[in-house]
Amino acid sequence: KPHDRLVLKTDGGQVMLVPSLPFDFIKTPWYGSLPLHLLIFIGGSVLYIGALIGWLVSFWRGVRRRDLRPLGWRLARLSGGLFGLLFLVYMIGFGSALGTIEPAYGVPKVFFGIMPAGFDLLMQIPLLLLVLGGIMLVFSVVAWVKGYWQIGGRLFYSLTCLWALAILWSLSYWNLLAL
């Protein structure tokens, strides 16, 4: 019977299983797996929520004590905070766009080209994230060279910078970072 057939084929090194269903199963490499990208996006969300809270508390403590901090120190935290804030706005906006389901077909309305208001603006956020990620990378090096914060603070800022690079890579992998 034709509906019981399953074909294994390779096309340019890409391994595919082709059943009688209207779709194919494509083998992806380890870096294309959904759990890895979920770890990057969900872990980044948790990391940046914590960083934003911690940096705001530190900012208000500095204002109350009237601490004079170097400009590079403040700009580094500002760039990291803006990256985190824009990333969270992007995640919420993109999730809500995919969460708007067309009741007749049970899939997101975006699949039919029905974009929510402000979707074009939302899709520009990854470009801003790219710029802020580059700025964070520069400030991460500067923080180590000039000795901003204590060692734990520098390690944490470097972690947020590395996670920002992972987020940018993942956005690029899914073609959400259009240049």
C-alpha cells in the first residue's frame, strides 16, 4: 500500500525521511535542536530579568549614597540593561504574535500574513540587539582592563555578554536577525 511507505533520502548532505504524509522529517544538527534554542531564549530571559533587577537596585543604592562611578561603568550597565529590556520586549511581542491563533485552522494568524499592529517595528528590535551586543562586547573587555566592579561583577557582566552573543546567534539561525 502506498500510504505505508517511508523513504529515506539524502539531498546535498541533508538527510530526510519522506512519509506518505504531506510533510517531511529533516534531520537537523545538534545546534539546530529546539531544546538548545529554548535554553538560550528562556535562560536569557531569566538571566536578564535578574540582571535588570540587580542593576536597578545597584543604581538606586548609588544614587542614595551619591557614589560617583566612572562613565564607562555606567555605560556598560546601560548597554546591558537596554539589551535585556529590548530582548524581553521582543520575546513577549514575538510570543504574543505567535499566540494569536486563527480559530478555523488552529495555527497562528501570522502564518496567513495577518500581522499584529506594530509587528514591523518589533522585527527591527534584533538589529538594535545586534548593536547593543557589540557595545556590550567592547565594554566587557574594557571592564576587565580597567577593573570595573569586583571580580564577581566582571564575571557576571561577561556572562551576560556571552549570553547576548548566544541570543544573537540563535536569532540569526532562525533568520530573525535580518541584515
